[in-house]
Amino acid sequence: MQYYFITGTSRGIGKALAERALQEENVQVIGVSRQQSIEHERYSHHSLDLSDVGNLGSKAEALFTELSDAERIVLINNAGTLGDVKYFGSIADDKIDQLFSLNVTAPAILMNHFIRAYQTIKAERIIINISSGVSQYPVDGWSGYCASKAALDMLSEVAALELEKQGVRNFRVYAVAPGIVDTQMQTNIRDVDERNFSRLEKFKDYKDSGALDDPTQTAEKYFYLINHPDKFLEVRQDVRGF
């Protein structure tokens, strides 16, 4: 049996990933989000507010149960937020805290409990953290998003290094950027004030010109990596290169 733990399954890339996983036989998907949008006999849902990191540890411990029949176990940290698109000096403090809780602290806690639960079993294990191209360069108005995705990349690098130093085999960790995908986040970007984001017109053009990728197609690329991990030896990946 294959088990997929996927966060943010209510819509967008997370929902597409869960639905793609369910196309395969002998797969059980465990979705984590505040709302349930998938009904399937092999899908179970955990309604969690991942930004509530104070209570996440105990819930994560209950989430990653013993899986004695597992051949492959995958954790995909997909849930995230763009946060307030504003310049420094105009961002509310609570919005900064919420963004880093959801984008960095929650994935770190889930990785910590996932590795603790499954480090010594024989099944193939994969962690995929949904990154972004902007983890590599600054974008005005996106301070928290750029910084949080850069932090997620480094968390992935360190986890992979630690597993290697411990001699753990058949356990891979990736930070994978999805490209520019037609999700609710893109809709939110197009609604911001141009005074807080100088690239607004470019992002509107992505939509108008049909340059946005479909979440279903993006999910398929992630599964190419999952099904061919030996082809992807580096932690940081970008689906546009697949």
C-alpha cells in the first residue's frame, strides 16, 4: 500500500495532487486542510488549521500512525499563503506571524514527526515541500513569501543532509517549485494594489495570455518525480525542468 499525506487539499495544487494520487491502485490519501472538498473511499480528511502551530505537534503525532503494510509513504507540504502583499512598514504584525507559521513552522513540525515516525521502516519514503522560484530572488511586496520559501528550501536541504549522515536509505527530501499555476493565489495577486507590487501588470498578463499552468498538469509533473526519484538527485527542483 502507498500512503500520501498532503496538506492544503481543499483546492488548487493540493487538491490536484490528492486526486492524481487516487488514480493509482493501492493508494490511501490523507488530506490535511481546514475544509474537505474530496469524497473518495480511499481518501480520509483531517480538518486542521496548520497556522495554529501551538497545537500542531500533538495532532501530527496522531496523524503519522504505524503503517505496517506500507511500500511507499509520501508527505507533501503544499499548504501555504502569499500573505499581505505590502511593503515593509505597512504589514500588520499578526499577518507576518501567520505567514511564517503556515509556510515554515507547520511544514517543519510535520517533517519532524514524519521522520520520527518512519525513519526506521523499510518502505520508500519521500518528503516534498512545495517551494517557489521566488525563494531565489526578491520581489517587492512579497517579503514574507520570498523569505518563507527560502527557509523551506533550506529546511529541505538540512533534512536531506541529516538523513544521509545517519545512513538512512530509500528516504528522499525535495523542495520543488511548481512554476506559475492557475490557482486562487494567482487570483489574489491580480487583485492587489499596484503601489504594493510593481509586477502586477505582468501577472495579469500571465492570465490573459494563457501562460498559467493547470493544477492537474502540474500535479502530473510532481508524480513523475515521485515515480522516478533516482532521476532527481538534487534537493531543489523545478517542475519546469522536468
